Amino acid sequence: MSLRSPQAAIALVHFTSPPIIGGVEAVMGRHARLLAERGCDVRVITGRGGPLGGRVRVQRVPLLDSRHPRVLAVTQQLAEGRVTPAFAALSAQIQDGLERALAGTSVCVVHNALTLHKNLALTAALHRIAARRPPVRFVAWCHDLAWTNPQYRDDLHPGQPWRLLTTPLAGATYVTVSRDRQRALSAALRLSGSQIDVIPNGIDPAAFLRLSPAGRWLAEALRLWDQQVVLLLPVRITRRKQIEYALRVTQELARRELSVRLLITGPLGAHNPRNRGYFEELRALRAALGLEEQVVFCGDVPGPGGTPIALTDRVVADLYAMADALLLPSREEGFGLPLLEAGLARVPAFVSDIPPFREIGGDAVQTFGLEDSPAVCAQRIIHGLMDDRGYRLRRRILGTYTWDVIMRDRIIPLLTQLTAAAKPT
């Protein structure tokens, strides 16, 4: 059974869902939308929330809401150590609504409700459902643990139903969002760490950086998030910019087995007809060096409709936001506007050692001599970036913590395995 199979419906369960604001709500909403974009049949089962758009179905079971009046009343009784008939009645009603909402699903991912006490009637209902070994496979996705949080200690008491928070759900797969949570959950449930998967939360870099549609297209088309080094050369095509030197620096980086992109933004210089010939020389050099993929003349990149993307100021700002470093090998300049832009964009600058660049950048830029070989320059870039903790953190996040990476490498394989093991409904 694949995730695209009609029998492979995925349910995501939490007390509330977007547009309710909260970390768990945001994560669950992101999971739902990403799964739906990949063709999965996704439903969000929630006590309180609104439409999520796209192909995500939202089913409301109001008694799942931790702030429902009946739930609040029972939670207050439980905080006082009292288990009343109202708890049993509430839990039975939740179970009935949840079982109806889960009909036809193969996997149910429960966020926090199995380890947090905000609606223990829901927790108890889930344990009863799972004990009956239904066709649906459960995933307990644990962001928070009540028993390890000192601020909740006074609300928890010995015995049932509080003990459910430290009782493994029958047949469930457990997931935590960090190794620290994995260790805590392992101790609380008396499970080995190997029985608990770690799937971290993530980030959408294009959304966080507020990229324009054209910027997003470039990021995807050029696979900029996947590179180890993205160099930006925001200049017009004129000989004094020494763009050929930048190509040879890129070759040296590629020789060191680094995945690299050199982004050259500029059109032809406007006032010298010989710039066309220079551009053709650069194209020929790119081919000769085998850098057709690594060296990108951004004005040539086709957009969604097939026509080249217009490199507006907004799109160039997007490129700064995605770049790891500015590379300016000019042999002569009157000023150096890209240095101002790089400074505000917090992009490290590697520039030729000429007076205007020294005047603007002072000791905040890294320079190389006009007589330095491309290999020397490449080594300077590598050392400079490796010494930059901001760069290292950025690349660590892009390589490990983007939603696309997490969905591809962690979530889809887990759900595929579970749907394959699910009983036919």
C-alpha cells in the first residue's frame, strides 16, 4: 500500500489546529499541507480550527478541544485529584466521535495528546481504541511531556487516568522532536531509545526569507538550498569585472568536491558593444571548464512560462538572501555598491584588493590580490566560510532541518512503512 493509495488516508489529531496559534498547531498544519501536496489523502481531526486549504480535509470533533467547557470542567476536577463520572462520560463521547472521524484511515498521527494532560479524557479514549487493535496504525508524536515538566507537577496524581501519560499506547509508533525528548520519553514510558524515532521540526527557507515568486523559482530550479557554497556576483557583463576569474575560482571549489553555484546577475554592460563578445567568451569558458551547472547567468534562467526571469531589485535581494558569500574580482571600480548590499544582507564579502573596496569594507571584508591564483582565492573562501559560525549554522539547517528534507527523508518513509503494514479496512 502506497501513500497515494485510496486506502492510505492519513489522519492528524490534536486539541486544536491552525489558525489557532501554537508551535504544535503550526507543525501539524505544515505536515498536513506538505503531505497533501505530495498527493496523500490527509485529514486533520481537531477540536477547534479552520480550513487549511489545498486538499487537506478538516474534521471537527469539538470535545477534543482542551478549552471546551466540558473538558475544562473535568480537567479542573482532575487537577484536584478527583475522577468523577463526568470524566468517564466525556471520554466515552470523545471515543465515539473519534472512531467515526477515523473511519477509512490507515494511519493516525496523534500530536501531544498521549503525553500531555490537557485533555485526559481524549488520552483515555485513544488508549481504549488502540487496545481493540483497530485497522488504523497509531503514531504518538510527542512534543511535550507532562510528567517531566515541573510546572505541571501539581496537576498530576498517582493512578489512573494520569498513569496513561506514562503507559505506551498499544501497537503505537512513538516519535519525538529531539533527542532530549527521546531520552525523557524513553524513561517515562520505560521504552528503549531504539523504539522511539526522532523527527525534528523544520523550516521553509523560502517562506521565512519571504522570497518573491521568482526567487522561489530560482531556488528550486538551481537547487540552491542543496549546495554547499552559493556565490553571488551581482555585476554587469563587462571585462573590468573579471568574471572569468570568478569562473576559475568556481572550478577550484568544484575540484575540492564542493557542490557550488556561482550566480552572475548582470545583463550586458549597456555602453560597450564589445561586451557581447565578452559574454560569448564567458559562455565558452564555462563549457570548457565543465561548469554548465555550477555557473549560472541568472538572466538566462527560464521562468515558469519559459521566458527568462526579470532580475528586478526584489529578485536580486532574494539572491542575496540565498547567497553564502559575495565574490567581486574586479580589477577596477569607482565605488562598489554590492558591498553595501552584502553588508546589509549579512553576506560575507570576498573582494579583489583594490582601493574602493578597501575604503568601503575596511577590515570587514576578505581580500585577495589581483595576482593571486584562483586556487588561492578559492582556499581563502573555504577558510573564511568555515570560520564563520553563521555560515556553518545556515548550511546545517538547510541540509537537515528544512521541511522538504524532513518530509522526504523522515516522514514519508515512516508513513509508507506504516501504511504498508496497516490492515485493510
